[in-house]
Amino acid sequence: MSMNQQTRQQLSEKLKRLKPFNACLGCEVEPKLGIKESLFVFYCPECGWRTGAFKDFHAALADWHRSNRPNDSFIAERWASRFEQLKREVHV
């Protein structure tokens, strides 16, 4: 098994152990993990909301949970602001 396959398998097992995840505040869907150039990003497959890119898996996960905390009006406002910013980036 290659190093990359081993790493992906370890991450898959880690994700299973860490569930359940906070659902996306916009559409209540569980996030997916994206990895590009050794950076971790959690994103919503429905609306596209995403965390920042982090070199550390746990930092990306913490950002998702902190940013999608239910029943918190401050977090909801910040989430909406970030969502608008992401939509502008896509249309530029």
C-alpha cells in the first residue's frame, strides 16, 4: 500500500471516529473533506460553503465546527457573511 493510500485510509478511519459533524448552517448537510496540496478544507457539497485551508486536519475540523455551530446568532451572522464572500469569489 502506498503512503498516499495509507494516509487516505487513516483519514477515512479518523473521520468515522469523529462523527457526528455539525451540519452546514445553510442546508443542514454533513461536510465533506477536501485535500489539495497538503491543505485540508471541509466544505458543504450542497451550497459550497467551506472553511479556510489548513495544513492541519484538526484545525480545519475545528473551523468547520466553530463556523457551523447551531443556535448561535453571532455564528449565523458570520456564516452568512462568509457565504456572501464565497459567492462573490466564484463570480469574479
